[in-house]
Amino acid sequence: MSLLTLTLPDGATREVAPGTLPKDIVASIGPRLLLAAVAVSVDGEVQDLMTPLRKGGAFTVLTDKDPRALAVLRHSGAHVLATAVRRLRPEAKIGFGPAIDDGFYYDFEVAKPFTPEDLEAFEAEMRKVAAEKLPFVRAEVSQAQARVVFADDPLKIERLADFEGTDEVISTYTDGGFTDLCRGPHVPDTSYLKHFKLLHTAGAYWRGDEKRQMLQRIYATAFFKKEELDAHLHRIEEARRRDHRVLGKALDLFQFFPVSPGAAFWSPRGTILYNTVEQFVRERQRENFLEVKTPLLYTRKLWEQSGHWGKYKENMFLVLNSETHEHDMSLKPMNCPSHYLYYTSHKHSYRELPIRYVTFDVLHRNEVSGALSGLTRVRQFAQDDCHVFLREDQIVGEVKFLMDFILGYYDAFGLPATLRFATRPPVRIGSDELWDRAEASLRAALEATGRPYELKPGDGAFYGPKIDFDVTDSIGRQWQLGTIQLDYNAPERFDLEYVGEDNAAHRPVVIHRAVSGSFERFLAILIEHFAGAFPVWLAPEQVRVLPISDELAPVAAEVTRRMKDAGIRAHLATDESLNYRIRQAEVMKVPYMAVIGKREAEAGTIAVRVRGEGKKQEVVSVESFIERVRSEIATRALTPSSAGQST
């Protein structure tokens, strides 16, 4: 029997027999380390201390300080949750219980949906399970043995069928009287789960199939430290307060109707917000970009040529031909092929490159109804979509240009960004040689910028590798937005060419670039990022003019006109009492209120109230205030200027 070689972080090696338990190796390194160990990493794969070693490689002990240990804790939390549920509701059938990005969940099949009172009882029982310090006991079983263990759990029996005909090890974990079918990894015992919270329930189809039975999913989270849990729960509450679906209605920005699912109806105020963002992108692209408009409907032939018909068909809205009775056309889910077609309509010289075509056309993607969610997941949307046609020797310079463009755009909204390099996915088009070339070129261009980045293996587009831009909002959540995708496949498929310096035909490279992603989703992020309190330049209504009495309405109307003439979105409010009008301006999160009393009318001034500063006021001349607001619009200031004094 050949031994396994383990390489420790300090470079030392250990030779161990296959089947050795990681806990024995950790104990040999030091007893204190064993007490701190949550799991181990072997050759980059995390496993628990009780899973026998089957391969060698780099061996690292994970303590609670290692970010990878959190997923192990949360996976164990899911098992503790299932243990508690089965104690209190023994009839519940158990589904899956994985760790997810910010917590974990577990699916159960029960006759009636869980109530908030049920969650309170389950959480209390989980605390008892944790206090019992039950070890997670791992066992490897045969298919026949597993079917006996889970004879009363039809969901687990169905899951076991997936293992038939494979050499995958079937393992179970038991804590107390509860046994689950699971690969692991898990923490050593239930007492590690100290700081957790059950959050909410939701319906979830078994195995994500809407034709199967509906299960009850319990979402939860867990952390190693109480302060981290408290901070997370605060973020959840803050996110709930900022929910763009709630604010969108309260601020009269958009709404949805059942007759057009997944497509937003923008109100006049919301349309101002939408157009302001779109115009900002247009303004930044006035130089060096060429805007084009292209059709929305294309034949199947185009999508077959692009590869979408084979790789993306289920996400496309297909159109039935009344003559052939076949789906031989589709609304476009993306702009790429239309830009390729337009490129081929002219001959191009190497001197013209790079050529950057940009489009703001409406797109349609056939998202399943259960996935639709406000503006973040829609069926109709628009992108600030750009395709760059360039020479291979221009890739490094172009990536830097586009990266500066994208990061500068996010800066205007106060959204810091991180970069991630995504490589070839399992389902893709093009040869491995072409992918090798594309990945090497894009990685070199990314590294030439000198900016740090993270690797996302297997997360590239089906036609090429990409650089993704993840922004962090004001409450610490990350959103994937912009992208730079390098495509060597499209030029081959569409026979794209340019005439080189040698007068011969050459193949260009294509870069796909988006900044906002979809405008709809980006606006949802902005609504939540600013909690609806937009900077002056973005706000649908920038100033609300408030005369304190009807007799001052003509003066207020003239002030409002002057502001509008200066390009300020000002609104005159004269109905109801002054206190009511002030309150309404606060509710609508208008950046500035301009209050006009008798003294202000006589002096040509206004009493300015700034959003969020309560009754604090500053009396200024109308002209100076107009210049102040115009300056904030021009510089795209992120916050309105504070009032200078109280009156």
C-alpha cells in the first residue's frame, strides 16, 4: 500500500497510510491545535477531522479564523436544525441542508407550513442540541445499508438513487438520535454552534422542480462570534428597510402589473431617475464610442450561428411562425450578434480599431416566474451594452481603458469595486486551444493594470473568459455588475475581418463590456444603496418649494420658475398645511426644501432645509442657492450641503 504525502504550511511533510483520520495528524502536530481545529484542507479540498484521507497534497488546519471554516460551521448548523425539527416534528421528511453564502437552510416536507412560533420552538431546541455537545459521528455505508437507515425518508431514498452506478462514497452523520445522508464536512460536535439565528421560511420545490412537491425551507445563519452575528442581523434589518420593492412604491418610482410579469412600469419620477442614469452613461461614452440601434427580433439562423440556440435557448422568448408552426425566431436576450452583423456590413482597416459599438436596446430573457424579484430579476430590461472590435495587440491597452471607465462610473455613485477573473465553464463553445489563448491574453491584460483580483474558476461566459466587477453597497453587500469578456469564438463564427497593414485579411478579437449590467437591476441597487435618499443629481425631485401661506404662492412660483430655468428639478407645493407639505417632502426624501415666508419674499431669499437635518434651516439668496444646487449637480456630489445655521 502506497503512503500519502502531506505537505504542511511550513514545508514539512508527513507520510501517512490511506484512511488515516485528519484528527490524528492534527493531534500529532500539537494538542492545542487540535482543540482549535474546525476542519482541514487537503490539496485545496475542505474535509472534517473524521473523514479518512484518500489523497495527499497540501495539508492545512482550519480554525475559526479561516474564512473557509464558516461554511463548515453553517453546514453543521443545518444538521442541528434538522435534529431539532425531527425532535419536535418527528413526522417531517428531510430534504437537503447546505451552507450558502450568508448562512444555511434546510428543506422539510410537512403537511402544514411552519409558523413563526414553530421557528421559535425550533431555535430553542437547537440551543438544547448545541448544549448537549453531541459529536458528529461519521459512517460510510453501502447502498443497501443506507436504504435501511432512511427507509422512512422518501426524499433521502430518492437521493440515494443518484449514487447508483458510481464509485462515490456514501456517508452518514449522526448527532444524538438524528442521522442524515451527507458528504460533510462538519465541526467536531454540536457545541461549536453558539451564535446562530433562524431567519424565515419559504416554499421550495423539491430539487428545484416546479412539477414536484412544495417543501418548507427554513433559512438561518451562524457565526463563530456573537458580534459578527449581531452585525449580520443588523445588515438584514437594514436591507429590509432599504428594500427597493418597498421604497419603489413609497417613492412612486415603479410598479408591476400581472399582465406583463417581469417588466417594470416606470412612473414619471422613476423615469427621471432611469433617464438620468442612462444619460450619465451616454455622456461618458460621447467620445470614443459609437451608439447604434438594432432590431429586437431575429431568426433562428442568427442564434444558431452565435451559439445561443444550443446553449441558451431555454432562456429565450421564442416566436412561433404561423406558417411553419415552428419556433424559428426569438426576441434578443443580448446585443452581441446584432453588433457582429453590423460590423460585417462595412470593410474595416486596422487603423480604425478599436471600434466600440454601444446599444441601450430593450432585451428579453425568459426567467421562470418563481425567480422574478422586483427589479433585480426581470424578463424585460436594458443594458449599457458595448462590443469592442480590436486587434490582438490592443488587448492590454483596451482592458485598461475599459477598466478605468467602469471604475470611474462606480465612483460617481460611491460604490467601491473588486475584480474577479473568471475562467472557462464546463459548458462552452470553442476549442481548448482558443480558450487557452483567450485566458492567457485576458489574464495578462488584467495583471498589466496592476490591480488586485480574485480567481473564479469555471465561471466564465460560455464563449470566453471574463473580468467581473463586484461592487459593495453602503451596508456591505456585494453585487456583481460590470464585466469585460474576451471572445475569440465570435469572430470565427461570424467570419469577422479587418484589413491589416499588410493588406491581408485578419481576424479581430471581440470584447463584451457592460457597466451597469441591466439598468433595472442597477437602479434597484442604487435605491437600496442610498435608501431612496438619492444625491441631488440623481433625485427625481431636487428641490421642493414651500410657501408658508397662499398669499406667497406667486413669489414661490417665480422662485420655482427660476430654478427650473437653471436646470433644477423643482416642484412647487401649495396644498394642505405647511407642516403636512414639509412632512411629505421628508417622506419623498427630497434633498432640499426651500421655505418662503414673508421676510424671505421681501428679501429675495429662501429658508433652506436639508434632507435629514430636521428643522435646521439656512437663509440664503435664491441666486446663491441655485448656484449651489447647480454645482452639486455638475460635480455629482454624493450628499447635499449641510445647512449653515439654525433659525
